[in-house]
Amino acid sequence: MASSKRLSRPPRARTTLARMAVNATLAGLWAAGILALLIFYLNPGVRLTMRTYWPVAAPVILFYAPASGLLWTILAGVVRLFAAFRVRIPWVGFRPFYRFLVADLCLLAVLFARNLRLVRDYLPPAMVSHLRGACSLLAVAAALLAADALWRGVTRRRLRPLAAAAAALLLTAGLFGIRERYKEERPPLSASEFEPPAPASSLLLMGLGGASPDDLFPMVADGRLPHLSALVSAGSSAPLVSPVPPRTRAAWATVLTGRSPAFHGVVSEGMFAPRTGQPRLHVAPQGVGFAALLRLGLLQASPEPVPLSGATLDGILSRSGYGVVAAGWDGLIPARPAGAPLPSLPAAVAVHAGILRTHVETARRDPEGAPLAAALEAAMAADLEVGLRLQAASMEAAGRPQAVLARFAGMERVTRVFLRYQRPDEFGNVSDDELERYGQVVPDYARFLDAWLGVLRAQAGPGARVVVVSPYGIRPVGVITRLWNAVTGVWYEGGSRTRAGPGLLLAAGPGFREGGRLERARAEDVLPTLLYLLDLPVGRDMDGQPLPRLASDAFAEAHAVSAVPSWQTVTVVGADPVW
């Protein structure tokens, strides 16, 4: 009798938690294997085979299976503290294993759906359809198995383990089968010839990273940005929309190629790979703490940037007879260092640079202002170097029509740090003292870039076409992110491009409509529109379209939109390449 009582006694709490951890970890092994499959859904250029799957899946399983077991054990332990009954849990049993498996499946369905929402603009349409099918399959399986677990099983008890195992195997096979059927198909590009017209005037394309119309247009209306104000008055403008959520290199690559990220190939800031070095992957899953695998050394980051596929603006203009001068494009446009030494800083820019240095000193005197000073100083130094390199290169290429391609990235970095002082009403916790010290940093940085616009426009000449592009704007981070930043000590990160708003497109010069306004333009439309205004053909393989409403009536009547199959296969005749 005594032994019978000992056998029916519930196990101790610590033993129960250990047994739950074993079952949860075993269920996590299967879930981690499916999570590794998500990586191949996000990287359609990598073929899914056992040879490529296991190098990626092994580190994911080693990390996420124990992490999943620990997470579900803690949650189950908390629930068990408030339960009115105690259940004996075996070390390896179907009931606890099955319940943890259903919980993992529900989490996987949420993760797949979240990643689908984040990469819809970055994957080929066929791959998006396959990822949507995988999400639907996971959601249906999670709903059915969760209902079965909550309602004590739809099938008979003896058949229930067999049915659950069959469902898990069929689900896994279905996910592998959907991904394996993907094959990217592109129509063949035919060759053609084209004789470009002789360049009649220069082109200035100025990229402003993270410049938002909500911040710049009020200053333009007040006359605080005279060169941008003149550009708005003499030309056309439109809010610019990029793939969502915006990614820096992907957005600028879209501007330079006229193609969506799914086809120009730049979908992230860098590449990563397993310890074996293969396969090389571009996109990591979001929302699962994937960066921890890099920090732990289970995966390795690749120092090589993501290669850009397709013809770019600089290559097209160079083949068409323009002297291309570019700086600040972070590898998207090959750097061509100038042989001449960097010139002295223009007086108009030096004035505003001095004001920004005053802000840097103010932040340094603030006990908590070190990150603010570092961000402002780094942004200003990078943009000063870009402007001076452009001046030096332009002096070397003087005497022929030029295409000056400048990208100033400092505005994004400054806005992300100082946005809370630029829009205090949207944050609510900015003191009057902070507003007095830092409230003018973003406007003064905008004046600094406006001065560079005046210098570069004067250097390009009075008949130059001038285009200012910002693929996306910066908006305040969400409340949850603000709380997390406050806990981690990154309180100054008030702006984010993840929740970014529209950017802007400003264009003026010969052929552009004066006072034209568009309700909306896409980043893919920038290059086709420029080619149209330069009387160059548009590539049919570009995803964007020319915007005729940005052209003046006289130009539109005299020039029709022309096209070639692709600038990758066209042969330019009658014009010697500059470089």
C-alpha cells in the first residue's frame, strides 16, 4: 500500500520542470528544422538540397531547439503555478511533447507571416506566392492541431499519436515541396544597337538619405533653404515611395537601376553564410533574434557587399558620352578617385559647417550628449568628404558635359538621433532645456546640405538638369521601441526607417515642367524618367516607367518615349565611352 502511494505522488517541481524541458526541447528540434527552411524561402537564388540545407539548419537547430525548450518550459511552469491540479509528466511522453509541438507550430505560423509582410517587395512574385502558400499551410495545420489539443483529440486515443506524426511529416514534406518547385524564369534579352545624341548639358543628381518632406518643405516654404526653394519654384516635385520597409542599399539600388529589389539583387546590407562558407545568403529571418547566431559564431558575416545586377545610371550615362563624377554611393557606383588633391571648403558651406561644429561642442558638454555629438560629427565628416571629392573630380573632368552623382547620407543619421527635438509634440518627453540645445540641429544640417546643393549646381552650370532624390523619410519609432531603447540605454534613437514615410523627388532644368506636382512617384520611376528627359531610351527590363507629367509641354511634344530591350545587351554606336 505504501509503495502504491509513493507511485501516485506527483513529482517535485524541479523534476517536473526538467521533464517539461526535455519534451519542449524535442519539439523544438522539429520547429528549428522548419525555421531553417524559412531562410531558403527568403533567398530564392539558393537551391534547396540536403547539401545546402544541413550547413544552414545545423546552427539554427543547435541554438533554437534549446532556446525554444527553455522558453516554453518557463511559460508552462508559470501556468502550472496557478493550476488547480497536478499532472504526472514523463521524461518523454506524447501528451507534453504534442502540446509543445502545437505551440511551436503556432509560433512558426506567426514568424512565416511576419517575414512575408516584410519581404513582399523584395522577392520575385513567384517566390512571394510560394511563401504565401507556406504561410497558409502552416496556419491551417496550426489551427487544426491546436483545436485537437484543446478539445482532447478529434481522433481516438490510440490513433492520435499516429495521426499527429503523419500530420507533422506531411506538413514538413509540403513545405519542402513548395520551396523546391521554385524556379526563376526571365525572358531572354535580345541584342540591339543605339546611337545616343550628343550630350547638350550637364546633370546633377543629389541623393539625400532619409530626407522627409515633413521636415524639409516647411523650411522650404519659410525660405530657410534658398537653393531647394529655387528648385521647387523652377521645377517639379513628387513624394517618392520605396519598397516597404525601406532598406538603405536596396532603395538606392532601385533608384540607380529602375528595377525592384527582386531583380537588381540588393536586398540587404550584407551577406552571411554558415561556417563552411556555403551557401551564401542575403536575407535573414526577422523577428527571431537571428543576429544572435552571428554573435555566437554559429554563422559568419561576409565582408563582401551584395552584388548589384543590371545596368546602372552611371554606366548608361558613361556609355552615352557623359563624364561621370560620383561619390558617396557605398559601393553601388564604383569609386573613381581623383588625382588632384581635395580643394578647400567653399565659403558658403564653411559657414554652416561651423554652426554644426558648435552643436557638436554643445552636445559634448552635455553629460548624456556623447552619442549625439558622435553621430553629428560622423555624419558631417562623411558628407564633407563626399562634397570635396566631387569638386576635385569635377575639376579634372572640366570641359565636357558631366553627370555629377552625389549621395549625402548624413541627413538620415542626424535625423534618426535628433528627431525627438525636431518633432517634440510626437514624443512628449522633451524638456525645454533639451529643445533649446538641440532643436535647431536638424534645420541647421538641412541648411548645410542646401549649401552643398548651391555649390554643386553652380559648378554644373546654368543649363544643367538638377534632380534631388530621397527614397524614404524618417518617422518616429513606436512606443514599444522607445521603451526598449530606454531600457538598453539607446534613448537617443528616436527615428527609424522601418516605419518610414515617403521621400521626395525634386527636378528642374531643361525639359522639366515648371511648377509640376505629382501625387506619388516610385523609386523605380526615377531612372526611366531621367533617361526620357535626357533623350535616351528606357530599358524594357526596368520595372519603373517614365513620368511624362514631369516634362514640359514643349519637351513632351518634341520627344517620344523610346525603348531598348535592355541596357545590358544594347550596343552603343557613334559615341566613344568616356571611361
